[in-house]
Amino acid sequence: MTRRPHNLAWIVAPVSAVILAATPALAMPQAVPDFVPAVTFVAGSCYAIGQQVAADNGGTLAKASEDVQGGQPVCRIVVLVKGKDGERPRRTEIVVPQG
């Protein structure tokens, strides 16, 4: 009587060979591409421009935001200028080219 190996042996050997062959490839370090942000933050530069505009106008910076006007990036600056004789501050909006 001829004895045949168990059916599981026919499966384990090839699967083990595949796993052992793939393990070194999985353990190798992967090249990571340089991170390039999709969004460029320019609010800081608009804030700095707003501080300068407020100082030039003798007021206080209330808001500085980025905007696009005519296809060009601009900073929309809101300055509060002190009112005369105790009046409320005057709100002035100034649009300045960015950069």
C-alpha cells in the first residue's frame, strides 16, 4: 500500500515559500516623496502687511485676509482709525497687492 502525504502538506510548502520570498521585499525601506503642501499659507504675510498699513494710517488692525481680485492675489485689510472728539472708530477697508 502506497502512502500519500496529507493534503495540507501540498498547500503549506508553496505558501511558506511565497511568504519567505516576499518578506525581505516588505522589510526594505520605502522611498518617501518630498512633501509639497497643496495649500500655501499667506495669511501671515497679509497680517504683516496689515500691521504696516494700520501703522501708516494711525489706526489699529482689525482684520487681514487674503483675496483674489482681477486674477491677482491681494490682501484685504480692515483698519479702525480713532474717531474725533470721542466718536466711534472709523472702519477703513484697504486692498493692497500681495507680496
